[in-house]
Amino acid sequence: MDSTETDDVRPTPGTAAGPTVADLGEDALLAQVFPLLPAGAGTSVGPGDDAAVLAAPDGRVAISTDVLVEGRHFRRDWSSGVDLGRRAAVQNLADIAAMGARPTAIVVGLVIPGDLPARWVLDLARGLAQVCGPHGVGVVGGDLSGGNEIVVSITVLGDLDGRAPVLRSGARPGDVVAHAGVRGRSAAGLALLTAGAHDAAWEPLVARYLRPVSPLAAGVEAALAGASAMLDVSDGLVRDAGRLARASGVVLDLDRPESVFAQDLAALGPAAAHLGLDAVGWVLTGGEDHGLLATFPAGAVLPEPFDRIGTVHAPGGRGSGGDVLISGQPFTAASPGWDHFRRDA
């Protein structure tokens, strides 16, 4: 089991009794936060100074940044501090894993209103630690500011351990398309929350939206197995497959969803029927499951937990470079996945 796995019991969100952030002040709040954060094996100077100091054995550093904005990416009436900490950690660590690198540390920029219960911030730190600690990732510093809404910005660092990074641009005709992780769970959870569906039967799907689980260790395994291209599926399988296809100048032809995604469709079917929605749409266009999409040479042995889901073709009769096909046919949905600046995405 990947060490980001957890049970599907969702912590109850809401305001907690106790002092607010303003009651404590910055120094007292940080004094409670720092002991909750994992140091990481490569950290020689952690939080408390003007900068952290980390080992970089490879001599290169993989780096990525992501932002979560209250009201845009999360709601406090849905998400506890632990939920958001776990989610923020997973989505950032997945970007490093998708490069075939090993995440080593994160720094956190946090904007919070003064009337926010301090316990919520401590829970955010606990959520970060629950994901980062088992992977040896240090939470080594950041910045804290006041504001009208919560904004969580995380920068993650990773080490390539002497390997070449796995880029989006390396897929070649004849490669196998493979995916590690689940598909459609987060989109289903969001749809259920939006519809106000509170049946306990839907809690596992809701939990996957609030606290996605990524196969983080699979990124290094894919690199060791010879993956030619890879990326984190954050905005929907088809949208992100298109990004890989465009970067590589190839066509990605995904197999019939009913065949290669049968397990996902079985898990999503009851919720889709309840809401009158399409489980296939969740699988193909739903974002924030943070699985890994990769291509491998035809003769490669796919590492666990990757499953073959399609084939890479050269541009030509089957499509232009950058196209994504479904069982040989163009994908025709109005939107292939999430876009931050399109309301219909």
C-alpha cells in the first residue's frame, strides 16, 4: 500500500473552539506549528531561520509550485485543515514524482484571516505531515501572512538521484500508454458534495476529492523501468494526455474506457446513476486524482501499479500531433478537463 493511503473516514470540518490566529499572534502560532512538521532526511537547517538548508546529492534540484485558493479550490465547510494539508501535499509531491524524482522537501506560503481558529492551522500542519513524513519529505519553512481568505502555496523540491528527468516530450510512436492510480474518484466526490448527497455510501468518493491519494513511489519506479514520458494527471486524463501528446508531437490513442477502466467505472457507477451523470465522463475528464500518466517503450515491463491504457502513434492518418483519440476516434466532449480560466472546464 502506498504510504499516502489512509482510511476513508472524513474529519468533520467546521470552526473549532479555542484561540484564533489573531489571539495567538504569528510567533506563538508558529511555535505550535513547527513541532508538528517532519524535518526530512536531507535537512540540515529547518524552520526558524531566514532560510532552510538542504542537501542536494544529485547536484540538480527538481522544483515545482502549486496554489490552493479558498473559494476556488476548496471550501472550509467541506474541508478540514487536515483535509487541505493532505491534499496540498499530495498534489505537489505528485509533480515531482511525475519527473521521476524523489521529493525531498516543501516550503509553505500561507495566507490566513485573523479570525481563523488556530486549531485549523495546526490541523493543516498535521495533514502536511501525514503525507510528507512517511516519504521522508521535510516541511522546512515558508511564509505566513494575513489576508481575507486562505491561500496555501507550496513549493516542492526533489532529487533525481543521478537519473535523467522524465519529461513530457519523450513519447515516441509505438510506445505503450500506461497509467498508475485511480481515475474519476475526485470528480465524483466533488459532484456529490455539490449536489449535497450526504449518504454514507458516498463517503469513500467524497474522501478522494478532499484527500486524493497519489501513487507517489511509482514515479521513481517508472523512471527506473525506462518511461519515455510522464506527467501528473491533475486536470483530467484527456486534457493531460493532450499536453503530453503536444509536447512529444505524437498522437495518444486510449483504449475503450469500458475495457481498460472497468474497475473505475464499477466503483463510480452507483454514484453516477444517483446523480444522473456519466461515470465515463468522470474517468476521462475528471481532475485531481493525481495519478501518473506515462509512456513506455513497447518492450518494457510496466512497473506496479501501472496498467496499459493505450498506444502512441505518429501523426498522420490517425490524427495530428497533440491529438488524443479514444479507441481510434476523436474525443468530442465540450471540455477535456479542468481549466483555471474556463467556467465550463
